[in-house]
Amino acid sequence: MKTYSPKPRDIERRWYVLDASGAILGRLATQAASILRGKHKPIFAPHADTGGHVIVINAKEVTLSGGKENKKIAYHHSGYPGGLTETVYSRLLAKKPAFAVEKAIKGMLPHNRLGRQMASKLRVYAGADHRHEAQKPQALAAGEFPTWSGLPEGSRPEPVAAPKAQPAPKAPTAKPSTAKRTTAKAPTAASPAKKTTAKRSTAKTTAKCTTAKATAKRTTAKATTAKTTTVKSPAKKTTAKRSTKKET
């Protein structure tokens, strides 16, 4: 089984509203950060931004547990020597409640450009009003995560009937391919025929040469036999003469 990797066509971004009135800052931040990262989806991947948009309202009514209002300190440095400033959260929530909630949520996102891209989908408002009614956001209770099943509706594979009709167009395309193959093989079949005729002609010439040599050897053999017969004939004559002398 291959590992699934989310693609841009599989990502569907929805809008959600979180009410911070009476909520604890840490729990609210974890809920918002999980939705921004897309951890509530089955297609979640840590290297991709698969999350949705989050709207936080009533940020001024958020609370901290365990008496952290006077213990927890927010630090900020200007970048110059001696530019460090410390602010207690009770004072920060009174002056900049939206900044305090946004700071807590961004601290739970990846600290790189992927995390900055996720944080761009976050909107925090101190009051109960927001400007995103046109997106029709879904309201979520404290600690509630949206339900998600499978891939988005736009990228779900529909029952495909096209493969049944595919074999029909494939039939005409197969005919020209076979014709090309036959025409390509025709010149190749002719070339070896020429080579074989050339080989046969050379074989015939060699056969003729061998027959000529054999006939030459036969003629020389006949000539030698003729010489031998001419030499033997005088001997017979001498024997005949000798016999006549004895008779006389």
C-alpha cells in the first residue's frame, strides 16, 4: 500500500467560529491550533497546510487557570540593547486581549514559514462581532472539533463509466499501428534475400573451380599413363626379335 500525500485538489478549507467567553486560554489555543493545522482531517500531513480558517470572538473574556494572571509574563524585545520589556498577562489581557489570544495560538504552530502560512488563516476579535458572515462559518463549542470523513466532496472519485467506452476508440488506433509494422518489416525482409543470392553465387564459382582442378588432375594422370605405355612397347619388340634369331 502506497503512502498517501495530500494534494492541493484534496484540500478543502472551511470556516469555524470559536467563542472565547469563559474559556481557558491554553485550551482555546490548542483547539484553534489543531484546526489551523488540519489535525482533525484524515488527510493530515505535518509537512502540508491542510487546515481551515478559524475566527475567535470575545477574546476579552478569556481566562487563565491557577492564578496565572499575575504569574505569567509576556516578553518582547525591540532588538536594541536593553530593549526587553515584560508584561504581566492580567495587564496584557486588559489592554490587548486579541494580541494575547493570537500570541498563545501562534506559539502552538510550527515556527517556520509553514506555521506563518497557517497563522494567516486566524482572525481574533475582542468583541462578539466579526466581518466574515459571507463565508458562513460553523460555530464550535469549547473542546469540539469538526467531523470529517474521507476526502472533500469536490475530489471524491465518482463512479466512472468512461472505461467501458474506452475500448471502442482503441480499435481504430490499433489498425494503423499494425500497418506501420508490416511496411517497416518489408524492406528488412528483402535485404537478407540479396545477401543469400550473393552467397550462393560465390558457392557456385568455388564449385566450378574445384571441378576444373579435378579435370586437370585427370588429364595429367592420363598423360602419365600414356607415357608409360609408350616405354613398354619397345621391350615387347625386342623380345620378338630375339625369338626369331633363336629359330634361325
